[in-house]
Amino acid sequence: MTHDDILIPGSVANLGGGFDTLGVAVQLFLRVRIVEVRPDGLGQLTVRSSEPPVSGDNAVERAYRRMVERQGGTAPSVVVDVVSEIPMAAGLGSSAAATAAGLRVFERVVGPVRDGVLLQVATEIEGHGDNAAPALFGEIGRAH
């Protein structure tokens, strides 16, 4: 992994009686590579390429934008490439991984954010924390 790569694990949730509360990280990953950082204060994230392709607004962009808004409205603009081996709409946390990736990109270009704030923002975006927590705090997610 290069200095500019962020690796986020997929996740499985709704485990046993822990519906919408428990999840575990799995060995499928979403990788975001930061290819450009512009210190323009506009706080925009642009996905230059995505594999598989994602049309329209995506969770990486939404999460980055949400953190920019929460932290005062200014941040560098960032261009990223995204490669995900997490299948979409398969119950393996692809949306939560993309959300976590946007938050980790924000941290990489702006500075550390408290874990509780990251989880709160991810939960707001995702609707609950069962996939968001393992995506953010799974061992790989923490190793920038």
C-alpha cells in the first residue's frame, strides 16, 4: 500500500440477535487512492475512476462532503481513484465501506478526527452503525 492508499474492509452485519447493531469486518476490500490534493478550501471530492463503475453521487463523495460541512465548510479538494472487490447490494457493506473511505480521505488530507465523531457521521449517513463500525475500525481500516 502506498502512502496515498486507504484500504477499507467490507463487513457482514445483522448477526444473530444483533440486528442493526453488530457487524464484523471481512476480507474483501475497497481501496481509495488519493491522486491529487488541491489546497483550495472548496472541500470537494471527485472520483476520477471507479471499479466497478458507480454512476452519479456516491458514498465516498457524500461522506467527505459531510465531514467538510461538520468541520466548518473548508477543506482541500481531492481527486481519488476507487477500486472495490466488495460486491454491491450483496449484504457485504459496500456502502458502509465507501462511506468509511470518504471519512478516512478527509482525515488523511485534513487531520485526525475522533473515533466517536467518525462513527456518528457514518451512522448518520448509513442509518445505523452495524456495517459502519467494522468498516471504520476493522484492523485494515485503521492501518492508513
